[in-house]
Amino acid sequence: MRAAVSHALQAPLAHFARDATGPPYYASPMVPPALEVVESWHAALNAHDDAQLCALTAENVELVGPRGATRGHTSLRQWLGQAAFTAEPLRWFCGARG
């Protein structure tokens, strides 16, 4: 499955991530680091929270499998209801700022 993940959450974040020498990792409280979005997406997927999963996923998400491809939140909700799928990352590969 490929998913286009939105880079904006619906609610503003209350904090900024900082390192000891630099500015906040992201300039706006509305746009979290990519890693935070991915973690939120995994949490929603594993909880089978279709509302949160759709809030974090672009409306034109493309789901691809052995039977072909489909698009949209309706398809994502149907897949989530039928699939016995969970996502547990083993490692993260990203820059220092996620």
C-alpha cells in the first residue's frame, strides 16, 4: 500500500522540538516534523481509527494491491475495516530533525 501522508495535522501542536544550539525544528506549530506525522499515522492505523487515519492522509490516497489500485478516503476506510494489518516500525532512517 502506498499512502500520501498529509504534512498538516488538524490541531496545532503545543510545543516545538529544539536542540541545544538551534531554533525550533519546525517554524510553524501547524506543521509537525515528518517523523511525527508517520508515527501518528501508524498509531491511527494500529488503533483502526479511520477518522484520524483519514485526517492524516491525502484525499487522493492510492491503495495498490494484487487486485489493482483504488483511490480515496472511502477506499482507505474499506481497506482498514477488512485488513488485519498493523504497522510496527523496527527502525527509523531519517535526518537529525526527523
